[in-house]
Amino acid sequence: MVDPNYVSGAVWFLCGLAILYLGYLIGVRGRADLHSNYDEESSVDPAYVSRWAGGTAILMGLLVVVYAIREAIYGFQPYALGALVVTLLLLSYVTKLFARGYGHRG
């Protein structure tokens, strides 16, 4: 029988890889249009959105992958999951600000 921590860790790992891939597309490949809050008709530079929102998405993906590895090794801990969820919510809000052009001087 497989340990449930390995199954949960594998699911989190796959989710982290999906977030990393989307962050890669936005940040490295310059696909700012993939971000749901980016408006192509606005005056925000797509390179700015790609750099900052994509970089933040890559950070989010890395955090999820690290959490997955931690959970597979040490098991489920509610405080670790809570910290991950709160961090992801905050970073998600930050990516929305970047996609809307917050901090852009153009």
C-alpha cells in the first residue's frame, strides 16, 4: 500500500509543475496575454507584465514544488499547508497588480 503522504506529495508536485509551466510561458516566453487580468488594450507594457507577473508565477510554482517534496518526506502538517495557501493567495494578488500595471512607469 502506498503512503498517503506520497500520493498527496505527487499531486502537489504535479500542480507545482503546471504553475511553473504557466509562469515560464508568461515570464520567459513573453505571453502576458495568458494572465487573466492583463488587458491587451491597456497602456501597460507586455514586457513589464511578463517579467513581473511571470516571475511571481514561477516563484509560486517553486513554492508548491518545495511543499510537495516537504510533504512527501515529513508528512502532512496543517501549519505548513496553511502557510502555503496564505502565501499563494498573497502572491496571486501581487500578480494581479502587476498584470494591471501597478508600478509600471511608462
